[in-house]
Amino acid sequence: MKVGIINVTGYSGMELARLLYRHPEVELTCVTGRSAVGQKLGDFLPHLGDIDLTITEDLTEAVDFVFSGLPQVASALALTPVIRQGIKAVDISADFRLKDPAEYQQWYGAEHPSPDLLPQAVYGLTEWYRPQIAECSLLANPGCYPTSALLALGPALKEGLIGEDIIIDSKSGVSGAGRGLGLMYHYAEANENVSAYGLGGHRHLPEITQEIKAYVPGFQPRVTFIPHLVPMTRGILSTCYAPLKDGALPSGKAGEEALRELYRASYKGEPFVRVMSQPPQTKQTLANNYCLVYPVIDHRTNRLVVVSVLDNLVKGAAGQAIQNMNLMAGFEEGTGVDALAAYP
Amino acid sequence: MKVGIINVTGYSGMELARLLYRHPEVELTCVTGRSAVGQKLGDFLPHLGDIDLTITEDLTEAVDFVFSGLPQVASALALTPVIRQGIKAVDISADFRLKDPAEYQQWYGAEHPSPDLLPQAVYGLTEWYRPQIAECSLLANPGCYPTSALLALGPALKEGLIGEDIIIDSKSGVSGAGRGLGLMYHYAEANENVSAYGLGGHRHLPEITQEIKAYVPGFQPRVTFIPHLVPMTRGILSTCYAPLKDGALPSGKAGEEALRELYRASYKGEPFVRVMSQPPQTKQTLANNYCLVYPVIDHRTNRLVVVSVLDNLVKGAAGQAIQNMNLMAGFEEGTGVDALAAYP
Amino acid sequence: MKVGIINVTGYSGMELARLLYRHPEVELTCVTGRSAVGQKLGDFLPHLGDIDLTITEDLTEAVDFVFSGLPQVASALALTPVIRQGIKAVDISADFRLKDPAEYQQWYGAEHPSPDLLPQAVYGLTEWYRPQIAECSLLANPGCYPTSALLALGPALKEGLIGEDIIIDSKSGVSGAGRGLGLMYHYAEANENVSAYGLGGHRHLPEITQEIKAYVPGFQPRVTFIPHLVPMTRGILSTCYAPLKDGALPSGKAGEEALRELYRASYKGEPFVRVMSQPPQTKQTLANNYCLVYPVIDHRTNRLVVVSVLDNLVKGAAGQAIQNMNLMAGFEEGTGVDALAAYP
Amino acid sequence: MKVGIINVTGYSGMELARLLYRHPEVELTCVTGRSAVGQKLGDFLPHLGDIDLTITEDLTEAVDFVFSGLPQVASALALTPVIRQGIKAVDISADFRLKDPAEYQQWYGAEHPSPDLLPQAVYGLTEWYRPQIAECSLLANPGCYPTSALLALGPALKEGLIGEDIIIDSKSGVSGAGRGLGLMYHYAEANENVSAYGLGGHRHLPEITQEIKAYVPGFQPRVTFIPHLVPMTRGILSTCYAPLKDGALPSGKAGEEALRELYRASYKGEPFVRVMSQPPQTKQTLANNYCLVYPVIDHRTNRLVVVSVLDNLVKGAAGQAIQNMNLMAGFEEGTGVDALAAYP
């Protein structure tokens, strides 16, 4: 299958190239990137030096499958003709995630370029929408924060364990902000520093809320989501808090075990989610496609606390995108994204 | 005033030495440390090379004031004779923080060495207990996490803005774990890594709860406190969540302004707490004694979110300890701890 | 081919496990590790959770090939019976690198456990000894620093470009020191810190000198080698300095081009060495098996300066070890170690 | 003394403000900065919130002493009228370091704005030029790399111990590159990464060479200087290599002792240079004005190796600038820059 990457020069795009290069079912044949048109990929990005391609301005040859690593709005603009041509595509940007164009406009400050395509887009949280993903042509790859939060809360939501007051406190490495320069991401400023941001409302909040509502009809979550920047390159850890419903779980240690059992059952057979017995660490997913989930009960307050970790550029972006491509193309789901984490 | 430091070889102890050396009212005359007895301080800790002292096993000469940087239990054992001799002391360990010896035993797994001294110990959150601190002989210096959480929540608690469901999600640099070796603090493991710990209950939880209850009589907080390790040396950021009581604040932007005004009024004149107009960063307090506080409203859920930052070794340990010593000794409160942050 | 790893619990051992798990020609069937005997590999090292093995004390079953990730001396002791049994082995420790047992004793402070095996051991710098490696049964995997230095200097040595005054200034990430605890590797000490060490003579110096002499008969290098610890987990950058012989290269820009051309010719066809046109960065080899080499001329002083980078745990340890195993077993050389770097 | 800082918004400028605010002999009365004119200093740079000043476009009031933290060329342009007015000034940029305007043009690519001022400028390596500094009106503050290299080599040069083949391999934290954005300093690129730069010739090379020649008349050094970027915010470590002259020092351990004794004698009484008995670490000078120097002999090759460390923003910039101001103004040399290092 011939595959193209739109905007290989951002972090999602280069991570796609890294992973696709070793994908046995795929030939990477076209990479675009406005800032480096005409350059050899390996000259612009030396770690991709084994890939013999020249960066082009647009998709230049027939490809069977397209990934877009462009920012929002630009991504929808670039993908719309591709989709209309009948080529399957995965959009790593946020453009096809929110179902409601009005909500899109509110959060992204722009009219949606092709709202008519929204109904056919499938939200690509693989573990929740596997059948729909396998059938779709246009996949909206989830945000990195939503992936970590939804996989942390999914089983508790599905089993009706928790009430609607949900707090998601996420900590992300700096690559999540992309390759665009900014003082907040300048090394001497970001290093040895932690800060909260998006306190007035981060764009991943409506995505999380939409998906929780879709997952549990009738549930009206009141979600507070606060992301934080921590001094590392890759990785997200989300700590999710919610009240446990009375009687939802046995008391004491038995409750803990029942909870973990329920999570294990829920994720049974999942190739890229693991329920842990010890608190997970982001480094345990470095450069790999896993999401590690650790649910516990705060017995003093009868709250559920779930910690999840993943690599924002892999399970939070390019890895999940390829996992979804595999489903869309009929390949084995883990093909090309089954490397173990590069720990330490 | 002749001052001694018990256990100068831990991070709190060496930070005390660093700050006291430039304190104009104090002469550092004795430093102890079991692992380095007989060595010159500057040979064991080269950054303290300007201080011409030899590390001893015990307090060897008459001192007027003592700091202990020992771990719990050992600290109470070492300080008890000092206190009984009538020498004023600041304990940086947790030994004199919890008022109830049974609670101490439960959380620290040891019988309290001198429970009869507990009633005279004053909890040294300077901003809350200034008059009592000025009068006391035995000061229990607050934990780093409690300092950040209590200063973040204080004004909202005092004004009755919030309900009892409180969540404190803290992110700490690795020096908070001390100088003792451990795989979790081994560079190759801790670097590029974030993890949650203490999920079964961290020792700073009862301290936080005790102090909130003491601060607001009748208030019965249900606190979930989850600390996280982030890859930096110094700094704590705490994100605190609590439900706002209906009508506690005006709606919309006016509420935000009223909230900030209320926090500013509450901390008016405080030399080391600043209410910020922008989200603060831990680096803005690097090596300095400030706690920066930023309260906001999550209007979608009517929750209070307060972010606070401080340097765990300064305002969270040695700096606040010296601030308290200044009060106890009748010096100007900021003497010796008024350096600006070493940003970037 | 059934493969065993002795001491999977060190960084080299766990990196071997990570890479071998995806090696298509190999089945990892046995992993030993004294500190964790009886534990599931995935419980002890969660990032290896996909590998269903229990850690044993000794090699418990028939294996066709053995890697040792033990420290020196212990490694020779463990491997000697394996070798005598006729099983092929790669030793990642230093035990079989120095040809002269007296030199071994001088630098490692112990009598060599099996000096009779030294003559059959082949030094596994793949690019220099490919034919010998393919024939050998006992392979001494090169040290991380020597790999970076020898690949940097090789073409200049071979072509007789340089004189004998060689200075190698290396900068290594902290994982090079292994998983054993030490204050120098304690996060709060190693972070935001650079230091030189081994100034009295590092153990990799005799290895470098031996190999240069073997590579260029009659050449008597005077090597100064100073390693430095830098605050990152993985990666080595070596900056190598040597006087250019008069007339060895054309003057001016032509000299630069001739030099690079000569390096390119020398490494032509090499799967894991690349001669760069821009100064390389350690991150360009993160978790990958490349060594990137950049030679330049300091025209003001007529010196050669060569910068090389690699990942100390991959090309500097486990990756090169597998590259060598591939040769020894008759597999394609790059099998299992051809992943691109996990940049950024 | 009323002091102004031109360009407080760069790292040197803000470090000057941090240190001057606590300087007992100085009142900071004016700070300029083009990107933030009209803003309160504490709004733009929250860590300077205690300083109640508004950022202006130009020096707005009578000041008695001026520091410039502007980049080269701009700095000379801004300082020239100040100097001509008879106000004493310290230039942290490179504009008045090179004595020869032609060399300035060659390395900085611009004609010098006021070459007539060059003869009166004194190179401010305090330890070498104390009397001249005390008398001067225009001080050229040394570069961070030259400070580390010259203090490392000074005693060996002065005593005639070494030959002319000098190699300086320096490792710098990223703040040395300033606050201007660039991909090389983007967190996700600079973190977990080491690289060499300036391989064609760094601007600090002619400065080092000029000063060595001035220090040892007749000595014609052949200096290779290669700087490296390492992932930390502050700190420089320079490793300097030079051949020892035959017979310059006793052989064996006695040579080492003679060498250290000679260095100690040379730096006797210096308030900010310390000759170490153990290899120094950059962190031992964090946020402090020391340069730590460690000379050793590589006996195998009869080479001198000297390691030096300093904080590039303090002894390498703002701290040394204030040390020089103290001399120029007749204050005690260490005033305001005598804080101990903020280790860890």
C-alpha cells in the first residue's frame, strides 16, 4: 500500500515516517512539508536518513492512503480533496473530532472548511470504535490528552461506577506543543520548570466531554481538565479523579481487587492497553504504542483515582494513527507499532 | 546568634547552611552529619567551601538556636535534649507536626519519642501562625506539599468559598525525596519520566487535613492528595480543586476578579506570597522563598482551581525554617531569605 | 535460534531483551538476574511486559547463543563454562577485550578468570573485524566510548592522515554508568550538571590504544581520553583531535571535501555508520544502532577534529552485540536492529 | 550609585537585575528593553516582581553607571553616547573585547561602530586586569567561554609550563545561547541531546587567542576551541589540553602536587577562583560567581589537562560584570555577588 504523509516536518509527521518506514505492508512514497520543499528528507531530518524521499509541496503521486500531520484548519483544507477523491485518510489534527461544527468554531476560532465530511469521520480511539474504524474512510485521530483520559476512565464509565464530577489533571512532555517555536518551549525556560496552562479551557476538553457522553448515553459529566507542561520530551501522565457511587464496589481491599479485575476484564485482549499492578511511569511507554492504566480507590473519600501513561507522539498521535490505518486497510492491528518501550 | 545545624549533609541541611552563611544576624558555628564526621564541610560539600567548619557527630559547642535536618524519629530523638535544655529549635522533619501521637504512629510507623513536647510545638506555616511562632521555642516546619497546598487554599477556606471535596494534585522535583539513594531517583530512571506515588496515602495528607480543620473550625474536608515525581531538581506545583459554594462569587468575569481581589487582600503585606495574574511557573521561585498563587474559576463546573508554586528546598523547607527562626529570634522576617529567584 | 541473556536486569541486559524480542530469527528463552530471581520479567521490568519469561538464577535450559550483561569479572566467570560447552557467546563486559591478561589485571584490579580464552576472543567492532566476527565463538563487545572514538578516527588512521597525539573528549549520558546506585547518578546531583571523571585514567583508554595499534601496525598513539557525564539518559558524543600530517590533505575548502570523501569511501556500504554533512547530535541516534561521524579540519592549526555520536546502550552495547550475533549466526547483519532513531 | 541596565529582557540583563537588586551600594533606577517598553518589570519577568520599575525604551534618567546586555553591534551603538557623556559602563556583549577593529569585522561581520573607543576599553577578566579595571571607564566583560578557558590555563601559561598546542573543549548549558528563539534551543530538540557547534570557528576563539598572547608576550598559541551544547540551563565546563614542557614539573605524584600548589599560589587570595582537589561539577557554581579549576597531569602523554567550571550567566556574564563594577566604583569586590551556589 502506497502511503503519503502531509507535513512530515512536524513531530507527528516525522514520527509517522519513523514508524511507517519499518511497516512491512506499507511503502512510504510521498512526504510533503512546506518549510523544506525540494530537500531530501534525510538532509532536513537526519534521523530519517534511511528513507530515500524528497520533500514535496503537495502529494505528488498516486497514493492509496494519506496521513495528515498539519495543524487544524490547514489539515481539513488539505484532506478534503483527498477524501473526495476516495482516498482513505487519517487526520492527526483536531479537524474531524468534534461532531458539531458550531462547537468547532467556538473552540478553534474558525469556520470548519468542510462540515459535510464530519458525519462520515470516525473518532479513532481504537479501543472504543474498532468496528466503525475498520469500515471508515476518514478517521479523526484522537488528541493525546483525550486518549490518556478516556482510556483511564472508560471501564469505570461503562460499568457505571462513578458520578459526574470528573477532574482530569494531565502532565505532558514538551513535544506535545509541536515543533513551532515559542518562549514557553525555549529550552532555558521549559527546563527545570512545571506550569499549568489552558486554565480558561483547553481545546481537548470538548473532545473529552463529547466522547464520554457518546460512550455513556445520558451521562452528563462535569469535567475539569487542566494540562501541565513538565520538563521532558515525550510522555503524558493523566491523573483522573471521580466520585465512586455508593455500593459500586466492595469496601476495603476487596474493592481494590474488584476494581482492577473489572479493568482487566474490560481491556482483555487489547494489544495496547495494559492494566498495571503498580503505578505506571511515562518512561515505560517511551517510543511505544501502549497506554498503561492504574485504577485505585481513595478509601478515605470514596473516590476513584486512575493514573494512565502513554507516549504523546505514539499512542497519543502517530502510533494510534497507524494502528487505525491497520484496521482501515485490513492489516493486523499491531503491525509496525509493536516495538517495546525504549526504557530507560 | 550562634546557630547549629543537625545533619547538614541532607538537602535541607545543606540548604540551611547555604542561606545562613549570608544571614547578617547569625553565626553558623556547628554542623553535624554522621556520614562525614571529621571532614571539612567544604571538602564534603564543595559548594559550601566558603564556610570554614568541620562536620561533627553531635552539637559540640554552645549554640543559641538549632535546626534539625534529620529524618523523622531521628530528628525528635536528637532535638528532645536540645529543647529540654531550653534552646530554641526548628525541626524540618515531620516529628512535631501532627498533634496526635496516635496519628503519628499510624503514619510514621513508630511511637513518638517525646509526645510530651507535642503540645508546645507550633506548626510553622508562617502566614497562618505568625504570633504563635514568635512566641514558641519548638517549631515544626511544614512539609513542602502542605505549604504549597495550604497557601493555595487558605483564602478560599477562610472566606468560606468552597465545599469539602478537595483534590490536591502535586508535582514535585526529585530533590524532595532527599539525598538517600533509590532506584526511583536514579538519574536514568527519573529523567524523562513522570509518575504518581503515595496513592495509598502520603504522609503529608494527615498534615494537610489537620491544618485545614484547625484553620476553619467545623469544616470537615474530604481531601484526596496525589503527589507526582517530575524530572527536575527543585520545585513543587500544586493544582488544587474544590467546588465553589453557590453564590460565593459573582458569575462570569466579575467572579474571577472578585476571587483574585479576595486572595490579594488575604495576602496583603505578606513578604513571601504573591497572588499572580498569570499562571505561575516553578522556575519563578528557583532558589527563593516565595510561594506564587494563582486562583481561577472553572465556570463550566463552578469549581475553584488554585495553582501554587514554590521551591521545595526553600519555602518548602530551609527558607521557611529561617523565616520562622527570624520571627522566633526577633529579627526582621525576611532577613537572609530575600534573594530573588535564579531564573532561568 | 534459542537465546539466553545473563543478567537481564542491568541496562545492557534489558536493552538486549527489548531488541531481541522483535528479532525475527531469534527466540528469547532464558533470562537470568540475581536480584530478581523467580519474578516475571514483566513484573520486574514493566516495559518488557510482553515477554513471557521468568527471571532465573542461571541459564536453565538449552540455549544456542548467550549474551552476558554482567559486570566485568563476574561476566568471565559466568561465560567460561558456556564457552567451554561450545555455545557461542557475546560478552558485553570488558572481560575479553584486552588481549594481555597483565593489562587486564592492571586496569580491572583482578586476575583474569580464564586467560586461556583470551586468544580466541574477537573484538567486536563490527566495521573493523567483520570476517573474524563471522567465524568466532566468543565475542568481546566493544565499550561504548571506544566504539565512538574508533569509528571517528578509523578512516584517518587507516589513510595515515594523522600524527600520534590524539585527544578524545567524550560526553556521555548517565545510563552509561549502569543501573547501580551512586550519589553521582542520583537525579538531584546529576541533573543540571556536567563533570569530567576518570581523569587519572579510564578503563576504556587501554582498549582504545590497543585497537588503534592493532589497526595501524607501527603507529604509537599518545592518547589522552577524558570522559564527561552530561545530564541525559542515553547518548555519547566524542570529539576527537589529532594533528594532520603536512600535505595529507589539500588546503582550504578542498581539504574539507577530500576529507569527507575519504570518510565516505571508507564507510561505503556500512549499514550503521553514516558520514554527515552537518554536525551530528546524539538525539539523532536515540534508541538506534547508528554511529554518525563528522570529520572537519581546523585550518588555523592544521588539526583534524572528528565528532561522532551514538546511543551508548545500542551501538555502544546491545545493538552492536546483536549486530555481531547476526554475523556469528549467519543472519543478515541488520536484522532486529534497524529501527530508526526515536527523535525527538 | 544609580545604575541602569540596557536590555534587561535578555538573560544577561535579567541576571544583572536579579543580582543588583540585593547589592547594598547600588540603586537600580532604569531598565530598558525594546520588546516590553511600558510594561512593569515584574509583569514581564515575574521573578523580578519585587523590583518596582517600568521598562523603558532608552535610559530615561540620570544614571551613574550603565550595563549593556544588548547583542553585539547594538551594544556598541547604545553605549557609545553613554561613554562619551562620561558615564562608566560595562558592556556584556563582545563589542569592546577585540582590540583590532579589522578582527572585529572579520568575526562579527560588521564594521565597529566606534573604533576610537577601543583603546580605552579594558578587558574585564578580573583576576588578570584588576588594576586596569579599577581605573577604567569602559569595561569589556569577557565571554563566558573565554573566562572559563583563561582561568583554567592562566597559571600554566604564566609559569611557562606548557607548549603552544592548546585544545579547549567546552560544554555549555543552553542559556548561553540567549533568549532568542531557535530550533536548536527548542526544548524537544535540545533536551536529551548533545552536539558540537561552531566547528568552523567560534567567535570566542579570537578573544581567547588575543588574551593568551597579551598574557604571555611572545607565546604563539595554536588554539583549537570547540564548544558543545549540553542539556542543562546554566553552566560551562571547559576541558583544556596542552603539552607540558619537559622538566616543567617533577614526575609522578610529586608533579601533580607541584602543579596544584602552583595553581593555588597563583590564585591565592582570589575571592572567586578556587583550585579544587577533586574534579569540579558545574552545579557547584549554580547561580554563583565562582570559577572552580582542577589541573591534572596525564602522565602517559605528559599533557596538562585542566577542567574549569562556572555559571555562564554569573561568572560568565552578569556576576563578573558586577565584580568589575565594584572595582570601577571603589566598592568591595565581592559585594552583591557573594551568594553560595544553589546546589543541588
